[in-house]
Amino acid sequence: MQKGVIAAGHIESAHAGAEILRAGGNAFDAALGAFLASCVCEPTYVSIGGGGFMLAHTASGKTVLYDFFAQTPAFKRPQHELDFRKVTLHFGGNTQDFHIGLGAVAIPGNVAGLFHIHKHLGRLPFAEIAAPALQLAKNGVALTPFIQSTIYLLQPILTASAQGKTVFTNPDGQVKSPSEIICIPHLHDSLFALAKEGARLFYEGEIGQQLAADCAAKGGYITMNDLKNYCVIERKPIQVTYRGHTLFTNPPPCTGGALIAFALQLLQQLNPDGKLKNGTKAYMQLMAQVFYQTNLARKYVFDKYLHNPRVTANLLNPQTVAHYAQPVVNLLGNTTHISAADAQGNLASLTHSSGAGSDYYIPNTGMMLNNMLGEADLNPHGFHRWAKNRRLSSMMSPALLADVAGNLTALGSSGSSRIRSALVQVISNVVDYKMPLQEAVTLPRLHLENRELNVEYGFNADEAAQLQLPDGWHKTLWQQQSMYFGGVNAVARQENGIFYGAADTRRSGACFVV
């Protein structure tokens, strides 16, 4: 009898989750084990010092969103006192500015999330859940070509500190090569201590005290009160219907889930029978317009009212959907994701991130913290203008899809602003085109950023070349599949107890049925 399935962004993360399923753990144990392992083997874009979300569906039928994302501090300090430094990263022919340093660090939620979810949903002792990650941290992890490519991309951040240089480069200063071992000093001992002592060590004990002291002395915001007062929030997920399927996903103050739901409602109106042939010029034009109208709705209906309790209901109101559908009728976004399911009917969809990283490691812990206060996407009104003591918003959108037959799919994506476009297309592939899950994940994607339509390699070249766009729009035809278009990892449990899953090769994902 199958015990479950796990899909994650790295083969070692997936192995960790599979090992826990074999040991009798449930889907939540497996997701948490893979989560911890990812902090060891995917250190370029996630860490124990980040934050995230998990959508949990229990065997009893309860669905809850656990919010353990980063929080803004309760007090500000003069900007001239901050350690807040601009770093320019090069993405092919483009550049993007990020900010790092202690002044970019928001209150981390990952440790609180791990222990809160384990307390409420876990089956195995925490020490058993942490064991695979501890083994990886002790022995080190072989560098993969994909992780090496992200080191090159983020090198100005990852190697800004002495600790980062030790982790990611050789003594000659060159980035480590594939098959060389990545080993993060002190991380094993820190994870071992956390597994033994619990979240208090991070939020009230020596680790938290060191972080607060460094922030006070070296230009950060976080205080001991910020750490002590941090708590995981359990939220009611957004629930919408799409062509007879029920979608559950991340609610406000996060933006991604509501915008995915809105885009699907547009699709449902504009392609009512779901028969528009996938990959054609007409399909690409429709998707581009759906994403454009969703961006407009975000600007005028959603972002301004993000903390209004009725913001989701107003966005998904049929009149709002019809208003943004009409122009299309007339014309006719660093993260990792883990999905897990078990034989009892539990499903977990977990996404977490440390942003681009702050370059600050809590001394003698191996823990690099996030730079969420230095990410432009999370600070749309400008840096240092955030509201105090409030959850930051995010595009992360762990999701669950249920059909009328009782089949359940847990899915989510990495990829910042590309998360929602990736998930909309994968959900449409599954529901509208009845594709097997792996095909739905692998198929090429589109993404609209402002008025730049990115067309991933794999679409019919003639159809893509003939694609006509509105005045002022631009089109980029990619020559390869790319991590730019997200990294969807998904698992499914059929009503008859059979499991299957899909991992995104764009980000070297892996999936195991146990």
C-alpha cells in the first residue's frame, strides 16, 4: 500500500520528505522535514531565517492556511543609523537593485511556523522530522548545476560577508563547482539545538538575543520584544469554484492567492467551454489579456484596500470580474515550494523564502536572515515606509484543488511575481485540458510583466511569431525553458488512494511516491 507522495525543489529535500513518510510520518511531517532540508540544500534562496505559508488539508476535511511570513518591527529608527545597502544584480541583459544588511531584515517566521505546525498537525517526534536535515547539515550537500547558477546570479549578496564567502566560494574566490560540497558552518549544531529546545531558543534564547543585540549595535530594527511577540496566524483560505473544481489558496494580506482566483474567474468567462486549443496564437493572446486585466484589477480594486476585510469579496464579485473581462471580449513573480500527501487524506502545500538574503548571519549559527524589508516587490510604497508591526504581503500562493469525485491536488510555485501566472496556467492545464499533472507542470508558460509578454520556449514558433499584441506592448520569445517562469511542485491523491506527483525541472525539482 502506498504511504504518500512528496514533491520539492531539490532532490535531497524530496528524499527527506520521502524518508519521513516511510518512517510513518504524515503529510505534514513530510512537508516539515523537506522544509528543514531545503534550508540546508537550497541555501541560495531559502533559510531558517525566512518566512512562509502552509495550506493544510486534514483527513477530517478541515483546510487551514498557516501564515508564518515575515513581520515588520514595532519601532523604526533613523535611516542614517541603518545598515541598509543597495546591491545591483545582473539578469542577462537586465539589472535589478536589491537592498541588504541588518536594516533589510524583517522578523523571521520560519522557526515559529515549524514548531506551531508540528504541535498541531505532526505525528512523529520533532527530532525524527529534523533527522534528515541534520544529516545533510553534518555531511554537506553536493552542489548541483542549478544551485551553482543561482550562486552566480546572487553572488554580490551571497559573498558579501566572510561567512558567505566560506560557504559559496573556494579559497581563490571562485564560485564552487558542481559536485563540490556545500557545507554551512555551525548550521548542524544550530538545527540540533532547535530540535532539542524548540522555538524559544530562536525567539527568546541565545539566538534571538544575539540577533537583537546585533540589530541594536549595527543598524537593524529587530528587538527582543519583536521576537517574543511574533506568532503564527491561522487564516481561513480563499475558496472559489473553477469549472466544478474547488480551489483553496492564500488569503490577504497576501496578494497572490486572490489574484490567481480572479484570473481563473476571468478565464471561466472568456473561455466558457474551456475548448480554446492550448498553445495556439488565440490561447496566448487570451492568457496575455487575462494577466493584463488581473494586473489592472490588482492596482485599482485590490492593493489600495489590502487590509479591508471585504477586499477579496469585492475583487471576486461577478460585476468586478465582468468589468475586467469586457475589454478582452472587445479585443478578441526567490522561493521554494513543497507539496505532500499521505494515505490518511492529509495534504500539505508549503512555500517559503528568505528573499534574496540579507548577507547577515547570526554569529555562530549558520543562519542567514531574510532581506524582506529590502525587497522592492514587498515594499511598493517605498523603503522604510512600511506600517509597523504588520505582516508583509507576499505573492506566495500554496494551493489545494479538489474535484467533485474527491480527488485532491496540492500545488504551489516559487518565482516571486511569476507565481500566479505559473499556477493559473497549470490549473488551467489540469482542469480545462485534462492533462496529466507532470505534463501540466512541464508545458511552456507565458508571463506578463507590465506590458512585456514573455513567451517561454516550447510554444509553436510560428504561432508565437504571429502573436499580435496591443499598441505599446512588447514580446520576448525565450530560447529555453527557464526558472524565470516559476517552479511548480504538485502532488495528487485520488479518491481510490493512488498517489502521483510532478516536480518542475525548471528548478531541478524532484518527486517521490512512497
